[in-house]
Amino acid sequence: MALFFPAMKRILVRPVSDNELRAQLEARDTILFVGEQVSWQDIERQVERLGFGELYIVSATQARGTGAPRIS
């Protein structure tokens, strides 16, 4: 019998280690980084370095009037 666990949406406010991110990517989670401590270029390089570049798209948005970008 196979178990199915639905993907989760995770909101993070800081960069995470390769092991933490790998576990979340393997679970097919949607990850949203919020805050100025995170660079979308760094996240994109980390995702690609971990071998998930073909499965995930890293994007960044910034709401008008706020300084904190959202990276997903």
C-alpha cells in the first residue's frame, strides 16, 4: 500500500541549509521566502545545486511601498 502526503506551502523568513531545503523540495512543497535576508539569486543557485532546477522555478515579487521581497 502506498501512502500519499499532499505537498505543503511553507513560509520562511531566512535562508535554510541544503539539507532542510532538499527535504522540502523532495516533498514537492511550495516554499515562500519573505524578508530582506534572502536573495532570489542565492535561492535559485541553491535549488539548481541540489538538482531541482528542472522541477522548480524561482521567482521574486515585491509589493509596491514595501521593502521586503517575496521569493517563491
